[in-house]
Amino acid sequence: QEGKSYIVKKLVTEDLWKTHLDGKGPSLGIIPIRADNTATWGCIDIDTYPIDYRKIILSIRNLKLPLVPCRSKSGGLHLFLFLKNPTSAKLIRDKLREVAASLGHSSVEVFPKQTTILIERGDFGNFLNLPYYNSKNTTRYAYKDDGTAATLKEFIDLYNKHAVDEIDTVSVEISKDTIKDGPPCLQQLCTQGFPEGTRNN
């Protein structure tokens, strides 16, 4: 889906959230990086099709990753990492790139896209379209562990269950027996196996 996007230099108010959830007017996007170069959430944006949603969700839970998967506006998959405390955008990006590689998606986009911005210079980060636009009849919902759609209330429950206090508590266990000191993406591929049709790549 395509649309016209623009940035509004104002605080995100409850009214903006309400119109987003009600499906009135433009949907809401948020720039995760803040003026002090911290963020309270990040996201892995998987938009390589076709997407095996259930397989990715199963991998997330098998690896004990505290991610909340959501269907994106374009039908892709947003894997949200929520933090209870403001955390360096660089640390979030580094961790999410590591996690993305462990899931076999090392080349996808990661938000926040920037590690530093200078507000006084007029810098902006990149925004991400948020889930639950027109929440009562939305196509942008979170996925529960069984792969079914979560209601808005169940999404909040998922947040409460998976939000982490510190970024250091998010870890990926990878067997290093196959390629000692190798990069995480190759270690993970050798651990989980190569998807059908990708061996030569």
C-alpha cells in the first residue's frame, strides 16, 4: 500500500492516538530516536516476500527473544523490541541487527535507523507506521504465539509480557561449533540449516 507521508513537529497527543485507533485521518507513524539519541523501542522490518509468519514467530519463541511481532501496513512483519527505560539508539540498533541475523534476515531494515541526530541542525530520524490503525477492523495487528491475530488489549498484554528493563538481557544463543569465531548470521544458518533453494546463495 502506498500513501503520502509527512512529518509533524509536535508532541504525540492522546487525540492523535485516538484518531489512529479509530481509523480517522492519516495513520500515525513515530520516529523512535529521541533528541538525546535514546529510544524506548526498536523494530526489525521484514518485508521480503513471501513471509512464513508462523515459522518466524516459532523461531522467536524458540530463541526466547522478547519480540512482539505485528503485521505491517504492506503485509510484512514488524518485530518490536520494547524497553521500559530510555536506551542508547546505537545499542538498540546493534542488538536488533544481531537478532535479525539470528533469525536469518540479516539484510532487513532496523529501526531506529539513526544512532545519532542533531535536533538543532534540523535532523530527523525515520518514522515507522504503527499497528492498530482502525483497530476494530485493522489489518495491522500483533500476532499471538499461535499465529492468530491479537486484539488491541492482547497487544498491550504482549507488551507487558515482553518489554525488557535492560537491552543486555536480550541475548541470542548460537552454536559456534561449526564456524568458530564466524559472524552470527553464518553461525545461525549452520545451526538451523539452510532454507530450501538457498544453499547455493
